[in-house]
Amino acid sequence: MIHFAGLKAVGESVQKPLEYYDNNVNGTLRLISAMRAANVKNFIFSSSATVYGDQPKIPYVESFRPAHRKALTAKAS
């Protein structure tokens, strides 16, 4: 399974945080549940560089806080 689905507009994520959480986090959980039911074992998740926040240098590390809500829901999913 290759997962590219998710809401991604930063401005809209501020206006509709619950919609973004439901779609980006719960949608991913529903997808994983359907994969288990269908015995699909391979999962590729595509996200956004915004999940890494404003890091001053490369390589990026997972512990950095996302810069905004959209990135936070992407990281949570």
C-alpha cells in the first residue's frame, strides 16, 4: 500500500484543526485497519518536510516539533 492521502493546506488546518486531525490521523488508522483485514503487509507512507519543523541543519531529526497544525497531524499519522 502506498499512502499519499491527506489534507495539506496550512491555513485551512488552522481553521479546521479537528477535520485535519480526523482525516490525517484517523484516516491513516482506518487504512492500516483495512490493510490488516486484507492481509496487506507492505506500507509506504509519503508525508511532507514540514513534519520536521524549522531545523537549522541537515540531517533532520525526528524529535523536532512540527511548525504548525497541518505538520503536526502529518507527523502523528
